[in-house]
Amino acid sequence: MEGNDRFGFFSALVLGVLLVAIGLLAMEYVVNNWWPIDINRLDLVRAAAEGRADAVSLLEAANFEIILVFLATVLTAVTGVALPIAYLLNRRFTAFTDRRFGRIESSRLMVALRQAMAAGIWVAFCIWLQMNRSFGLAVALLVAVVLILFEILLQIRSRTARANLQ
């Protein structure tokens, strides 16, 4: 059992490093090679440099597909960083939750990947809010609480489904 756990952490670590590498390389390519604002709106670039442009006019001129690709690269990189941490936390607290609520058969790596993707979605969403100049601590905490509650509901659902099979 211990060797299987070690292999599981190793696979989570390798997958995390691959996701970080892919995310950072893609982010570097997007940032250095793609122009996110319509070239016909150079007046907005000048106004942004002088501090006169507002967020709404900048986002109206932005190429939405490039922004989505950038947010996807952020999601990929953050998922890679959070994956080994989520796996270790799941491994640490599995003994307690299995004793208290019953054992589940789902793969610990897949649960950790889902939780790491939730962290990536949260960070990408916060960056998108900052692009819109509507980021705030209350909104970030509210979205984090919603994602945590969603994960709790998924955990309860999987444990209930496992209990009904027995």
C-alpha cells in the first residue's frame, strides 16, 4: 500500500510539472507573440499608457479569443502547481475521512486533479475580474466558497453512491 501511495504522489508530481511547463510555455508564447488589442484602436493603447483609458473601452477593443487562451494557460499552470499539494492534502486527510464517513473507491489522483482544476479556475476567474477592474476581496472569497461547497457536495455524492452500492 505504501509503494502504491508513493507511485501516486510521483505521478501527481510528474503530471503537475508537465502542466506547469505546458502552461508557462504557452503563456510565454501568447504574451510575446499575440497582440490582444485590435490594431485599429491604437488610440486606446496611447490612452492606456497615459492612464486615461477605462477598463470597459480596453476590453471592448480586446480580442476575446486571445484573452480566453491566456486565461486557459493560467488555469493550466495553476492546476499544475496545485496538483501535488492537493494530492498530499488528500493523502493526509483520507485516513480521517475514511474512518468518519466510509471509504470511497475513486482515485485519489483524479480527486486531487479536480481540486487543483478548481484552484486554477478560481485564479483565472480572479485574473479575469482584475482585467475588468471589478476584482474585490469579497467577490474572490465568495467564488472560493462556492467552489469549496461544490467540492464538498461532490465528495458527499461519491460517498453516498458508494454506500448505496454496499
